[in-house]
Amino acid sequence: MADTHRQDAADLFAPLLPELALSRPEAGPDPRLVELARLLARRAAREWFEAQQREQTQRRS
């Protein structure tokens, strides 16, 4: 009986797990987030490449 009471008290003071989970570890990464990361990486690469091209044309002039 005392062990059950202690267990109940421990459950009351245990940290609460978040109710909203964006992804479950066993399910792997969310495919929407993966696609968003790819899209943002492509955009950043394109902007960097264009900036490099502008710098090269300015040096030549």
C-alpha cells in the first residue's frame, strides 16, 4: 500500500510531456520539413552563386 502511494505521488510530480509533438522519433523527420529545408538551401545557394557572379563581373570592369 505504501509503495502504491509513493508511486502515485511520484507520478504527480513527474515532468509533463508535451501534448503537441511535431514529429515522432520512430517516424523519422517530417517530409514537409525536409522539403522546406531543401527549398531554403536551394534558394541560399542560388543567391550565393548570383552574388559571386556579380562580384566577378565587377572585378573585370
